Amino acid sequence: MTPFRRRALSVLLAAAVAVATITAAGPAVAQTDAQPAPLSSSESRTPDASTEQLTAAAAGVVSGRLLFSTNAVPAGTPVVNGEVTAYRENPLGDFVPQDATDVFDADGDWSISGLPAGTYKFSFLQDGESFNSRVWFNGMRTADFATHVTLSEGVAQNFGTVVIPRRTIGIQRVAGVDRFATSVALSQTQFPNGSFVPVVIVNGLDYPDALSAGPLANALGGVMLMVTPTSIPAATAAEMTRLEPSVIVIVGGTGVVSAAVATQLESYTSSSVIRVAGEDRYATSRAVVEFAFDGVAPSEILLATGRNFPDALAAGAAAGARGGAVLLVNGQAAALDSASSALIDGYGSGVYIIGGTGSVSSGIQQSVVSLGQFNARLAGADRYATSVEVAINLFGYADVAYLVNGSGFADALAAGPIAGMRGAPIYLTTPTCVTTSVWTDLDLVLANQVITVGGTGVMSDAVYNLQGCNGQRLPGFDLSTSVAPVASTD
């Protein structure tokens, strides 16, 4: 079996919109439950995870027929290049890949045999008809509302005929009048009801201390909001009132977020305000990692330079989604510093280096190799292509993707924890069009929803409409959004 897939297979998260057609053809699948269940971001930590060993169904076969609808043949033509994937629920309530097939006969018939009894979600995709398309059973664009399917031991199940429509992408813009309001708008998309949400506070006017903070927000199950070094913007204050934080964690010393601001923050929580900081950006990054994981090793460490922001921004969402950490180093150093070496060696977590040797030196890579923890270097020709490499290698397929301005840090910084929570990659692009490498991967990642972060002064309508820098267009439709587009330039 060589199923059609990117280099990794992973996350299943996002809001759902029905687009597929399911027609009866054969026995109905037994015991389906159309109610959505929350999916854990830990799915993305185990893109190729095997489930616990169970006895396979002795005679159980899951089967069906997969068709692809086109304008010329609305009823559908047989899929010959595609994939059906079974995701099984594990004891933690996460759905992880159990098995897949890319074997279809001339009529589009497929089957998977030997699946253990249990609760599943199934995805169906096709490749090779203009744009790749994927839907979830029963007729869902994304996994959140995918129908649960209960397979019994040794009982054959038939899905009948599943017709995949030609893919169109739901497009959405999330923005505020400035970076502080944009971070609030992002928070509201993920926590519309508020109530006891942990909040990580960072300086929104500078990036170094904040680059490692996104995965901390994910580890806490909360959001990241921005302040200035000496004040709490009105939008941030109002959002904290709404969220009623169970805890507030400030990242950075008093030169980054003042003691006066810390005192003001105390009025927004009935719990404590905690400050996590070191003597410089690198020590702060290590302190954030240690605080976030509290003695438990992160699934992996994404190593990025702290001298600039693009590579770390792309890494943040991946680390958050996969239960990993972002560790900043002086990328121009000839070797890894002793404190970072000790941290990596102590955790024993595999390390991905993000960015080329111009960002993180070959000497630092050799230091990681000597620790026995080197996984790979993920790098492209530029910051945009590097974000694509992160998406390809650490996300596999994803239902949702975020587009951010690769020339500035603020909106991408705020989007990182939200994207991480949704298991969605962040793509860095230009503010005027979607770079070719990003445009190509938006098709391959199979995202059915693309969220542009920032106002029209930061991300143009051409980006919002998924227009490539060479004039290419991805098929999209406008999703209604609770946050109206604004002409912010921040």
C-alpha cells in the first residue's frame, strides 16, 4: 500500500461546512453518531502513530465507492488517484491514523480490511482533477463535525457511494484596527464564550521574548494577548475582562513588560500573575520551555534563530500543534551554547532546525548532531519557502491554514497559538500576493478553510482571495466573519 499523501499525515481540526454528497448504495454503516466531538491537538503530535495493539477484525472489511464530481459530470466519475483513511479513536479521545488505501478499481471501488473494532472517522480525497479535494464522512469539509463510525468485531461495513465535489476553499479575514485588536479578534475566534481561559502576555511592540510564548499558550490551553511595555491597550483589557483568566503568565522581564503593567494585570484574574523571564532573549526562551513543560519532555524542539523572527513564527504553530517547544538560539554562533545544549540533552527530545545555515549555522547543527537529537533541518530558499517546509514536514494534511505577512511579526505572533490549537500551519507570504511556494502548498495541504490575518493594509485583498504572485487563483468562496475587514496598517 502506498497511499496518496504528503510527507506526513496529521491533524484533523477546524469548523465544518457540508459540501459532499453521500448516496445510498449498499448496507448502511452501523451505529453512526453525527454529533461532533472535540479533537485533541495531540493528533498532530503523532502523525504516523500506531494505535495500541488490538486483535484485528477476523472478517471485517470496510468498503465503498469513491467518485469525483465535475462540472462536466456532476454525478461523478470514479476516483483512480486518491486515498481513503481510517482514523481510530484512542483512549485519550484522539483520532489517529489507523490504516489507509489508495487502491481503487475502474469503478472507484475500494476496501480496507482488518480494522480493529472501535470508533472511527473517515476521510476521502482525490488527486489529479485540477485541485485536490478532501471531505470527511458524512459530507463534512472538516473533521470537527465528521460523523463517528462504530465498527464491530468481524462485521463488514459498506459506505456506499461517496461523491467528492470539486474543491472550493472557504476564505476568511480576521483583523482589528491594530495588532492588539487583531490578537483579540483571534482570541475570540477560538474562545467565543470566554470564562477562565489562561492568558499569556507578551510585548506586542517587539518580538524576541514573545517568539517562544505561543507554544506556552498551547500548553496552558489558552491564548496570547499583547500589551505595550508600559500600558495595557483598551482592546486587550476588554478581552481579559471577557476571558476571566484562570492564570496570567507574563513572558519577559520588567524591561519588556513593566512592573506597573504586571500590577494592573492582577485585577483581571482571581489567581496569580506569573512572570517567566531570563537575562536575555535566549535565557527567556529556555525559561519559557522549562515552565511550559515543567519537567515533562516536549515531543520535539524546534530550534530557530532569535536574531530575527520569520523562521520562529512559522515554527510556533507547528510546535503548539505537536506538543513541542520553540527554542531560540544565537543562530550566528559557531556552536550551540552550553545552556541550550544542557536543556536539549536533559529532555532527550528530537530537534528540528528551522531555517537555512544563514539563520542557524552549520556549527550549531553539528552540536545538535553530537547530542544525538538531530531530526532534520527544515529550510527553503526564503522565509516564505521555509514556512512551506515546516507545513509539509510537520503538518501533513490540514483542514485549515493561516496566511500572515512575512515582513512583520505582530499578526503572525498572535496567530501562532490559535493555529497551533487548531492544528493548522502558518504560511508566511508577501502582503500583496500569495508567493508561489505557498500557493502551491495551499492546494497540496488540502485546507478547506484559509484564514488571512490582519487588515487590508497588512494583507491585501489579493492575498485574501488566494491570488498567486504569478496570477494563479485557487477556487474560494467568502465565509462570513464576525470581524469585519479593516484597513489597518499595523
